[in-house]
Amino acid sequence: MSMNDPESANLILALTPIILLQFGLAAFALVRLYRAESDKIKYLPRWAWTLLVLFVGFIGPVAYLVIGQED
């Protein structure tokens, strides 16, 4: 399957919103993480949350936003 193949182009177009959503969600979670005071971050240290947000797909950022921060 080459990049000139119409199926490849359709696949890339179909995945683009998902990829953008992933990057946006990770960026939002990282901004929230690094603006938070240290005593407001729960369960893991900041560096561990950073790794989870960056490397665990949608689950990492969602986990931080749902359980990792104290409002």
C-alpha cells in the first residue's frame, strides 16, 4: 500500500480527527498538570502523570483529568 493509493488517502483522512483529538487532549492535560500546585496532584508524582499522558493514548490524559487532579 503506497501513499498514492486512494485507500491510504482515505484512511489518513479518516484518522486525522482522532489524531488531532488525541494531541489536543494530551496538550490540555499537560497544561493542567504543569499549572497545578504540587499538593493538588493526586496518586502519582508529576513526572509519572506526564509519562502516562504522553504514552498511554486516550486513557492517560483522561485518567489524569478524572482522578489525578484535585479541584
